[in-house]
Amino acid sequence: MKSLVLFYSRTGTTTKVANALGTALSADIKEIKCPRYQGGWFAYLRAGYDSVKGRLPPIDVPDLSFDEYDLVIIGAPIWTSYPALPLRSFLARKPKLPSRVAVFFTLGGHSPAEKAVKMVEGLLPVPLEASLELPHDQVIEGRDSDTIETFVAKLNAIDG
Ligand SMILES: Cc1cc2nc3c(=O)[nH]c(=O)nc-3n(C[C@H](O)[C@H](O)[C@H](O)COP(=O)(O)O)c2cc1C
């Protein structure tokens, strides 16, 4: 099975999970970049404002052929209860993803990931295979390994 972890992260939390998933699945790891939201408080406020407005930003996506992969796992933080805008920009491009797609989110913990998962389901042309949500504090404090292991085992079991 050839897998890809494709993620967006503004402040590094989601990057940590992407790296852990990539290692556990022996997957390629690629990042969606979005300069508009890099930086301190102003960028944070802009992210929140754009997110409430649903204003999709320009993004930089690595040059990828998704048909090389059996499984793509997309990941992002949650912003204002929904997937961070750069991931939404990516999905709005209607990329030709393989039939197996899973998603993971990191979040502050003050809202559940349910709405974000539903939005991703609505934007994908294929059924979402699995989803994972990890609170920011668990990731930063390294208390996320069991949850990640369970998620990876689930993906591998579906493969078998
Ligand atoms: C603009 C903005 C909006 C956010 N909205 C939410 C939210 O609605 N619910 C929540 O639990 N966390 C929210 N967060 C917290 C992030 O989801 C959380 O800190 C995440 O782990 C950050 O990931 P990153 O370091 O990869 O950017 C928000 C963060 C930002 C920047």
C-alpha cells in the first residue's frame, strides 16, 4: 500500500501529527502552504475572520500525482469549527484523489470536530474512510501516540 499524508499547519501542531502518521504508515508526507496566515496575532485574526466569512485563500500545493497512491490522509487544524481554510481551498480544487481517503484534525478542544468532518465528507467525491481528531494539548505534550496507533491500525485493517 502506498500512502500519502497531505496536511496544512499554521503553528506546527498538525505537522507533528502528520509526521507521526507518515512514519507509522511509511507514507510520503507533503505540506500545503498558505503564506496569508503565517505570523503572529494579525495572521491569527485574519485566519479567524476569513474562516467565518468562508473566504478561501490562495495556497501552494506540492506537485503530486494522487493516482500513485492507494490511500491519502489529509489533515489540518480546525478553525471556527470547520477545516482550516487552506485545506478547504485544496478540496475546492476537486483534486483527483484515490478511492481511499481519511482525514485528521488538531483542535484547541473548545468545539468538536464533527462539523469539520461533515464538511470534508461533503467536499470529497469518495466516501471518507476514517477520521481522527486530536486536541492541541495532547499533541504538544506527546500524549497522542495511543490514539495515533489505533487510527493507523484501523487504516491497516481496512487495507487487509
Ligand atoms: C483562526 C483559528 C480558529 C480556531 N478555531 C478553533 C475552533 O473553532 N475550535 C477549536 O477547538 N480550536 C480552534 N482553533 C485552535 C486550533 O485548531 C488548534 O490550536 C490547532 O491544533 C492548531 O494547529 P496548527 O498548530 O497545526 O496550526 C483555532 C485556531 C485558529 C488559528
